[in-house]
Amino acid sequence: MNDEQIETLLRKAPRPVAPAGLLETLQSNIALPPRAETARVNRTETTPLLRRWFPAISFAVIFLSCIVAIAVQTNQIAELNRGNETLRGATQNLEQLRRDNAEYQKLQAEHQELERLRKDFAELQQLRAEVAQLREQIQETEKLRAQNQQLLAANNQPAQSTGNDDSFARFEADARAEAESVYCINNLKQIGLAARIWATDNGGVYPPNWLSMSNELSTPKVLVCRGDKGRTAARSWNEFGPGNVSYEFLNPNGSDKTPMVLLARCPIHGHVGLSDGSVQSGSGLGRTFTIIVKDGKQVYTPLNKRPDGSPYE
Amino acid sequence: MSDHAETLCDRAGAGDLEAASELVSLYYERIFAWFRRLCGNDDDAADLTQRTFFKVWTSLNSFQRRSTFSTWLHGIAHHVYVDWRRTNRPAEAQTDEWWEACAANGPSPFEDAAERDTARRLFALVERLEDGVREVVHLHYYQGLSLSETSEALGIATSTVKYRLREALDVLRSQTNEPKLRAV
């Protein structure tokens, strides 16, 4: 037996018959409620107001919520559109600013290039001026060189000398004499230094003669003054003799405690070398000393006035 | 019938005794038959029928018309039966003789003796079902209520009604197909 057959049989179930008199009993027992009028109250009045209007209120609330949501979203969309417009405008301004900046950078680079060119031009002008000045100096030098050559040519032709040639010869002779004087002073300084070295090694006593200082003097040539044309310098100490000395040795075996005592003197120029190693020029108007003999020694004595009577500065 | 019943209900609520008598005439046999099947004797069924209609009259003003009058009436009858079950003996299963005698009265709905015999055994099996399942079978198949009306009358969900009916059919099908029962 399947479900359909079972259901069919169940629906055909016999209904028990009510006993007689039950209907009358039930009808006689009907007791309707005393407030029968209230039973006819309108259903809408018995239903609570909120429950009755709940569907409409719910729909209205949902509808208003949707409207508010749509309004808010519309407002947001409008704000976003305005923001987009603003950003687009800013973007356009940004492009303009970029172009301006690029142009400014270009102009600045050109300005720097121009400044550099100006500096180069100024330097070039300065160099040109220096070149011109150098050219002038070269021309002047060439002119002086030509004059010098002319003078040299005139000097080499004494037969054709003139008054200008005489003055040039005197100038040359003076220069040569001055050079010989300086050379003589240098010789006296070397002699004084060698004598002091010898005295240091020998208990403060100067050497007895020139030959004793052969170890201290580098060469015997310093013992001959160039102004002394009658004497020649010895080539070595082995060939040294009295004829190979121009200077006078004035303090043999003297003490180094007497610095003002003359050690050597040039008879040509008058220069004197003192025992302390210094040299005093004794030629011309510049002579500032005199020599006094004291205890058999020639002593250097400075003067208050020059030999020509002018005071010392 | 439903609209007519509600009209009668409105009139009875307004104090119309004639309408109330007509409502009793319309529904007392169905309510009695239900109680008769559940209780197993005429006296208890008649008593429960009187209690049911007494509650109907006292509760008539509280009828909110959310369901049909028939459903509301069966709901009251269900509560009356439950209250009666709490204070009285449990329902007795109907004997085969009762169903046979009941079927013998008046014109038989069954076509032949074999179908009648099968129906007799089936009704007896229904009375052996659990109370909740049995009430659902009574209301839906015997009383002719729909699924929604049955659920409202019993105060349970429609899905529960469907589940119980499915359960009842499974039990009945399995037991009616057993050889032992077939031989009965």
C-alpha cells in the first residue's frame, strides 16, 4: 500500500454520529457574552495604531532612507566632480608652471653663459692690453738692444772715439774698480775667518804667517788682490811665496781678545780686516775710521765725522 | 461556508441567539466526531463538546478573525482535550469492533469488504500512533482541515505538521505492508 492509497482511506474515515439530544443541549447552553455590542467593534479600532500603520510607516521610513541615501550620494558625487574640476585646473596650471620653470632655467643658463662670455671677453681685453704693453716693451727692448749694439760697436773702435765714448770708458773703469774693491773685501773676510778658525784651534792665538793658514784657507788665490796688478796668485800652497801675497799681515801671534787690532790690510784699496773677523772699507769718501798705533799694534778707531767733514747719519 | 460562519459569528457576538444556534448546528457533529475518535466513548465526547462550545461563547469577543472560525473552534477543542487528558485517563485505542460498527452505520464509503477490512486495520494503526502525530492525522485527514489550519489549531508550525504527517505515513505504510498485519 502506498501513501496515496493510505491518504485516500484516511480521508474516507467514517464520522461518528452524535447522540440524539446533544444539539438541543448545546443550543440550550448557549451563553453569549453580556457585552455583545463590543464584539462588533470595528477591527481597525481594536488593532493598535502602531501595528495598523506599521507596514505604511516601514515603507515610508525605507523610502525616506533611500531618498536620503541617494541625496547623500548625489552630494558626494557633486563634490567629487568639483574636486575633479579643481584638480584639472591645478593640473593645467602645473603644466604652465613647468613650462615657465623650464623657460626660466633656460634663460638662467643663457644668462650664466652670457656672464661667462663677458668675463672671457674682459679677460681677453686685458690680455690684449697686456699683449700690447708687452709689444711696446719688446719694441723698447729692441730699441735699447740696438742702442747697446751701437754703443758696443763704438767701444770697440777707439780710434773713432768721441766724447760719449770717453764717458763710457770711465764708467766701465769705475765699475771694474768697484768690482775689484768688492773682491778685495771678500778676500779679507776669508782671511779673517781662516785666522779665527786657526786661533780657535790654537788657544786663541792667531797664526804667525800666511803659510800657517794653509789648512784654513781654501786656496792661496784669496791672498792676492785683483787691484794689485804686479802680483799673481800661487796655483797651490806648494808654490806659495812672498810674491804671491798682496795683503799685509799685521797681527802675527796676536790674541783674539783684542778685536779692534788690525789683522790684515790691503795696501791697494786701504781695506782693513780686524781681529774679530770683520772688514772695514777704507777707500773713497765712505771711510769712517782711522788707525792708531798702540803698543806696537795698529788699532782700528772709528771717526765721528767723515773725512770730507760731513756727519754720520 | 467560512464567510457564512464568520457572519454568524459576528451576529452571535452581537447577541443573536439564532446565529449562535446555527453555528452550533454547523460544527457540533465535527467536534463531537473528533472527540469521539480521541476519547473512545460518547459520553466523554459529548461532555468535551459542551465544554468546547461553552468556551466558544465566553471567548467570542476575543476572536480576532485572524483565522477561520472552524480553525479557531478546533483550536479551542484541542486545548479542551489537552486539559481533559491531564486530569483524566489516557485515550483508549478504538477497537476494531467500534470501527467496524461505525462503518456499518449508514452508507459505507468503502467499495468492498476487502477495502473495508484494510481501512479498519489502518484506522486501528492510526490510534496506535504517538499523540502528536495522531492529532495531526485526525485534524488533517478525519476533520478535513488544511495544513495551515491544522498548524493554527494545534499551535505548531506548518513544517511540523508536514513532518508529522510524513512520519505517520511512513509508519502506516511500513506496518500495513507487513505480512503479519496482512494476514490479520
